Amino acid sequence: VQLQASGGGLVQAGGSLRLSCAASGRTFSYYTMAWFRQAPGKEREFVASISYSDGSTYYADSVKGRFTISRDNAKNTVYLQMNSLKPEDTAVYYCAARAGGSIYSAPYEYHFWGQGTQVTVSS
């Protein structure tokens, strides 16, 4: 499956952005989807994931209550709604996919990756 992330940009602290990740190729609805992020000089970290099987979601503690992951299988797209953004949310955001319904937070569990979209939050 090929993934194309979009929607990043520059926003002030407290603002909102919605990221999108369009998938093409194999059957999108059979893939668990996730968002990761990587700030300069830091390791890639898990942000959120959504299962294909029951739509269950899982969030990193740092974004819980502020970010919402969702998916539209008819449009082969997964979204990340980001509210109450903080400067520490600044990073390149990547969408990722793995076959199967289980949710994992480790990058190595995901088989397919998008190219990333930059999110910058100014203070």
C-alpha cells in the first residue's frame, strides 16, 4: 500500500490542524493505521493508531484528549485532528500502516510509511 500524508503547516499555539493520509494499492480497510512523529534530533515516536477490525483507537499520553484519529474506509483515508497544539508538537508527522487488526505503538510493527508532513507550532 502507498501512503500520502498532507495537511501540515505552521500554526500558533492553541490552534488546530487536520492531517490526512490517503492510501492506495491494497485493500485499505484491512490495515491498522497509525500516526507517528519525529522532531529534530529525536527518535520517531508513536502518536495514535486505529484498528481496521473494530475501529478501536489508542493514543500516546502526550496527545490524549487533544488529538483524534479517525478513518474513512470509503475514501481510503485516515485523519489526525490536532487541537490545542503546543510548541512541543512540532515535528514531521508520518502515517503508517500494518496488515491486521492489532494496535501497536512501535515503529517496527508497521510495514508501510508515508513521506511525512511538517507541523510547526509557534509559541
